[in-house]
Amino acid sequence: MSILKVARMGHPVLRTKARTLDKSELKNPVIQQFIDSMIDTMYEYSGVGLAAPQVHEGLRVFVAMLDPDGRGEGDAVTFINPEILPIGDATVEGWEGCLSIPEVRGRVPRAQHIKVSALDRHGKRFELELKDFPARVVQHETDHLDGVLFLDRMKSFESLTYLEEYSRYHTRQGDEDEADE
Ligand code: ZN
């Protein structure tokens, strides 16, 4: 396990569509070590999610701190080849940050309620139904696998804010959206 270097906006890997992983590749210890390193890297930088392209690997893998039931710290969950299906038409705007776009926050509209289907790190298919913040994290990370950054999803740049000004002017108690993804 090791802490991986995070690619920052401008690196072409962040704008490249990542490739699907074959189930058999998950038996490769190199891939398993890579997933462990992604989790370590997410913890190291206090992220709530990290996608493989953010650490220079064009693979459809991301890790996220998820607590699908709502309250609590959550656990690191690994998603391989994720597919998202929105449930209903509701979208919500919320603050996002990104380890690849340091010190910046912006408001991004996302589907409020989704179903995500993926393989776990052992190749077993699982499905999760997520709402609000966990749904936002999964949409942000899945976008990274398609070379999309949260800035691309903003309706306007009016809310774009440096972290210091965000902390000063834009946080309210109860917000759970301070973390980078
Ligand atoms: Zn990100």
C-alpha cells in the first residue's frame, strides 16, 4: 500500500475515458494493491471519494466513503465498472470539491436519487440505492471515469469559491459537503 500522487486539473488523464476492467483482472494482486493504495490515498487527503484517473490510472474504478443509511462515518466502498440509473427526475444543487481541483468549491446539480450497480473488488455484482450526499459522491466519481469534472456540470460559475471564502461565507451548520471527491 502506498499514497498515490493525485493528478490535478490540466493533466490529460482527467479528460480521458477510463477502460472497463475485466472480472479476471481483479484476481491480479497488483490490482488489489492498487485498490488498497486508492483507499489509503483517499484517507490521506481526507477525501470522500477517489477515482482511478485521479491517480493516473485509466481504469473504471473508484472508492468512496459511503454510509448509505445516512448517519455515521461510513466505510470505504470499492466500485468497479459502475453504472448509474437515476430514480425519478428530481435534481438537487449542492457544494462539491475535488482533490484534482484543490481549494475550490462550487454548486453542482445532481440527480437526488439513484441506483448504482457495480462489481465489488472481488468481482461480485452489487446494487445500492442512494439519495442526496452519497448519491452526489457516486455521480461525481463516475463522472471522473468518463473524463468529466464537476465544473462541467455547473449551471453557472457564480458559486465558484475558494475554500477559505467558502468556509467564511458559505457554510451552514448541518452541511455535510465539505469534503473533496
Ligand atoms: Zn473529483
